[in-house]
Amino acid sequence: MTENVLGQVSAWGFVCYSEHDGTWQILPQEKNERWKLQLEGNRWLLIVDNVPQINFYPDEAINFLELRRSSLKDKELNP
């Protein structure tokens, strides 16, 4: 399931990488956004300003990132 999430969101333009310890992270498309998703077991932990916020199941993580992607597109179309 991790591969599905990583494949989908990287196709959308999010940065996905693995830390030296093997922990996967997904970063926002915009550098000024201060959140990231980090894989913890079978869930994705949303971290904002280095403060853990919520655990997402893989399908919830995809939904979250799809909303982020949509809001970014809206900003580009309506500056």
C-alpha cells in the first residue's frame, strides 16, 4: 500500500524520499508550506511545524494530498 501512495503523490508532484533509517516522508509542493507526512508503521503521520497532528490511513493520506494539490491549482488559476 505504501508504494501506491508514493506512486500516486509523486505523480502529482509531491516530493517523496526515504530517510537514512528507511522512514518515508512526503513533502509539500510549495517550499513555504510547513507540513510533511511521515510513514509510521502502516499510517501516515501529518506533522506541521515539527508537531505531530494526526495519523492517516493510506487512503486518507491520498485524499489529504489530493485536496492540497487542488488548492494549489486553485491558487495558480486565481492568484
